[in-house]
Amino acid sequence: MRAVAAGLLNLTGLGLGYALLGRWGRAAGCWAATGLLLLVALPADPDGVPAGVLVGYLVVLTLAAVDGARIARRSALGGSWRPVLAAALGVVLLAVPAGGAVVYGSARDEAREQVLLDRLESGDQQVTAASKVPFTLARSQYEGALGVYRALDEDHPGSRAAKLVPDRLKAYYDAVSAPYAEKRHCEAVEPLTYLRTLPGSVEGKLLGELASWPDEPLAKSLYECGVSHLEGSGGGGGTELGELLRTFPESAPAKRVGPEISRRIKDQVAALKRDEPCAATGELRSLGTTVSALPAANVSGLRADADRGVRDGVYACGVDQFKEGKFTEARKSLSDFARQYKGDGRVRQARNIAIAAEIADDRPAAGKRLPPSGSPGGARMPLVISNDAPNSVEVLYTGPVTGSVTLKPCGDCKRYSASSGPRLACRASGKNYPKARLRLPAGDYHFLYKHGTGASARVDSYAAGSKVQPGYTYTSCTYVIERSSLGLDLPTLPDYIKPASAPPVSPSRAGSSR
């Protein structure tokens, strides 16, 4: 019984068996081993005490129990202690290491919980930091936080931290979708698209209703963002609206796309009759570009509506530019119209206005009013234009009627000096000069004489004005003089064309030319 009591008392780790036996050195060894264990184990660590330390300590306790029993059995003991009572005390004191193990286990579990809660907090901090910068820059932080939440749920499902994950995911969704809540719909498209992909990487049971939540906000953001890009001439909105129609074809926002674009087309067509037809034309072009990027079934017929609006707009824009004195722009707009819409009934008038605009670039008086859309009645007077130049000449004219003629080069004609040109041009007897014959109603006219390209590109064009009166025949002559060794210029014509003859008996007079 003495041996059992000594062994049990030593198993407590307190060295009491050695103390009863008077072996204080060995008791101190037990105390040192227990102290060392406590030093290693406290404070409680989530990973617990290293296995080697535990095994070593148990070996020490076992050896101490066996050694204490051996000494108690073979040694003569002094004092009056009772072996049975000592053995009972040893059994009771065994609760000390057992209870300590239980308490330590609880402390270790709490330490583990705290570590997991710290991990949860680190995820929360990443979300908070990410919410302060644009999503494009913050995406990696959001993904890092999501990885923390997912690991807590999958690896530690029973922990307190894991039980808080669903609430954290709700806050996570709120942070990522903040641009949507603030009605910054274009900014919201990318983060909402990201949230919509999460069910592929996060368990659906964990997400719950959050799994499908992004669909409606994303559809609305795609619509609002796309519609906001419809204004202007950049052809925007097609990307977002196309994505909406392909991804959420049955959604309420998708069903609003066609009617909204149709309304905008009608508004811009109506705007063609107001003060800014050119701007309205740009809007119609943009809408047409947008419609082309959308699934045809959702916007049936809208491209044709936009194209008709653009056709009317190009014409209206050119006319407006002419009225505002923007003759270069008017010429380009209406020349493009005549080239692109050859079957349109306004092509002839578009060409006439383009001719008048080109003349007005050099002679602004030609742009005071639009060319008449019809031809006046009454008598017409002949105008014969002769070309005494070695290059071709195009003659543009506008007045009661508008048009152009081209005179071929005079093959054996030469350039004149500044002094000889007015005396000799178009006067060589027997010479067959290239001619153009016009029949013009009476009125004031503006002319522009244009040379060609190549060598003749160095010859100046010249604009002039003349008045055609009833009952006369008119002539004009164009020729080239060498102004200087630095270049060639088309000579100026007089600001009027003198009649060559007048009925019934007026003598023929030479047409003026310079």
C-alpha cells in the first residue's frame, strides 16, 4: 500500500510521493518537469503543447511513479503517515492534472476561436479598404476577403467565426455593389457582373438568396448605363444594351430598350427642323450605330428609321451650314449627300447648293441666298465661254439657275504676259477655241473659274459676278498669264460680262476678257 500511495502521489506531477519518502531532490525534479511543462503550455496556444513535450512529460511521470513505488517498498519509513490515506489522497490529487488538461483544452479551443475571429476580422478589413477605391483597383482585395470567408466556412464549419460568415457576405455584397446603391450605374456594371459569378466558386447554401440577387440590379445598371451613352455622336450604348438583351432578354429593362431608342430617333428626326440639324444628324448616326450592335430581333426596323433620319439630316445640315455662311462644310455635306443618296429627289438641289457654296467660298455674295429649287420661265440669253488656256477649266455659276461646265484644254494655246493677255486672248482668227454654251435667264450671276490638277494646280481660280440682261448674247474668254517666275495664276475676269450683240440692229461687240 505504501508503494501504491507513493506511485499515485508522484503521478500527480507534484512529486508528493518523493516528499513523503523524504527524497527531496527527486521531488524537486518532478517540480522542475511540471514547471517546464507549464512554461511551454501557457498561455494556451491554438496548436496545443508539442507532442514531444507531452510524451516526454508522461515518461517522466511514469518513471517517477515507478521509482517512488520502488523506494517506498524497499525503504524503512519514519513518521506516522498512513499508507491507505496517502493512496486515497493520491487518487484524489490525480484530478489536478486531469482537470488541468480539461481547462487547458478549453483555453486552447478558445485560442483557436480567437485566431479564427482574427481571420474573419482581417477579411472585414480587406472589404473596408477595398470599398474606398474603384472596383477595378480593389478586385484583388475583394477576392482575398472572399477567400477568407470561404475558408472559414469550409474548414471550420462549427466555429463562431464560421457562423458569422453569412452576415459578413451580406456586408460584402453591399460593399461591392455600392455604386449601384448610389445610382452610378456605369460603374456598377463590372462589380455586379463579378458578384454574379460568385455562385461558381462559393457554395450555394452559404450564399442563399445572395446567389441570384445581382441579376436584377445588373440588368437595370446595363440599361441605365447604355441609355446614358445614347446621347452624343459617339455611337455609345451598344455594348451595355447588347449585353442586357443577350443576358437578360426577358427582363423588364430589356423590354424597354427598343421603345427608348425608337423615341430618341423620333425626337432627333423632329429636331432636324429646328436650329441644330447638324447636331441632330450626329445623334441619329450614333443611334444607328448603336442599333447595329444590338440583336436584330429586339430592335427590328429601328436601323432603317435611323438611316432615313440620317439621310434627311445630312441634307438639312448642309442647307443650314450654307445659311450660316459655313460654305466649306456645306459643300462637303451636300456633295456627300448627292454621292450617297443618288436616288433621292433632292440630289439635284443638293448639287446646286454645293456649287453655290464652293463659289461663295471665294465670293461671299454668292451665298446670300439659296439657289432656287426650280427653273424660272421666260427668255434665256446665250453665254459662250471660250478657253484660250493650255489646260482645262471648270466654270461654276449660280444665280437664277445654277450649274457647271468644263472646257477642254486648248492644245496649241500658250500663256500670255500680263500686258498681252487682254489684247490677244481668244482673238486669233481662224483658231478653234474650246467652247461651252450656256442659256441663262436674266439676273445676277456669280462665276468661279477652276483649273485642274497636276501642272495646272498652280494656276489660281477666280470668282466674278455679272448681270445678264434680256435680249443680249454674251461671251467670255479665259486664259492664263505668267505673273512671275514664282508661279502661274489664272487671270482675273471682269465683274461683269459685256454683251457681244443686242437685237435688233446693235452692232456686234467683242466680249470683255482679261
